Amino acid sequence: MDKIWDFISDKMSTIQSGLLRFQDKQGKNSFEIKQIKPDHASSVNFMLPEFEDSKKLINHSASLTQRTDNGYLYVTGLISRTKQEDIFSMNVQKAYWFTKKGKGKTSWF
């Protein structure tokens, strides 16, 4: 497990941005996040640069998607607040690494 998390956290650190998606009563929301820093195997910190009503993000399940040249990183978890106002934490439930495969003009995960 530690080797897998080391691989995923290394990828997460090098990409430095991603798409955070969650759903609330108003519908589906997605935001670009910056400065993604994996703390340990169950927590990831990130900064949400432009989000005025961040209170509705807290205690929601969310997914984080990051893209590289040859693959995708997909992380799900629960969002919580840190002591700093614009920094949030995600308690990681699952983390996946997908490689992009293709045949002709079709590609899939």
C-alpha cells in the first residue's frame, strides 16, 4: 500500500492542479484547484483560489481528477477545512491511476 500511495502522491505533487467535483442541493459543481499536497496516505491538502462560498464544500464527498500526458489520477474523499481560510483537506477514500489507451481514433480509460 505504501508503494502505491508513494507513486500516486508523487504524480499528484508534480501535476499541481486538478478538477474538484462535488454535488449539493443546487446540482453538480466543479472547480479548478491549485497547490495539491499529499500529506499522508489518507489526506490531501489543496487551495481553492476563487470560491466565494466555501462553507458548502465542507463535509461533502468529492472527486479530484488530474491529467498527465499518459494517464489520469482520480481520487475520492470527504472535504474538510484546515486552519487556513483558503486551504482545504480531503480525507482520501479511494485513489486510482488510469493510463490512457487507444486504438485508432478511439481512446478510453
